[in-house]
Amino acid sequence: MTWRRAQMILLSALGMNVAKIAQVAFTSEDRVRDAIHNFNADGFDSLYPAGRA
């Protein structure tokens, strides 16, 4: 999952729109928006699974 979230953030940073990112990452637009929102709020910590020490 870490790679998938990182991929979504990178594609967003490169200017790709949410719909296209969802298509490339084989996921929903809502999941892409959540990943971007979480990254904006928590930075790189958001890329790792919850509970990681």
C-alpha cells in the first residue's frame, strides 16, 4: 500500500487529475482524494500503514 499511496501523490504533484490517477492506480477517485488529503495533512507519515512504529 505504501507504494500505491506514494504513486498517487507523485502523479498528483506532476499535475495529473484525480480521475486519471484513479484509472492508473486501479482505485476509486475517493481513495485518491483521501490519499492526497492525508498527505497534505500529515506529510510522508501518511504513506505508511497506521500503527507503524
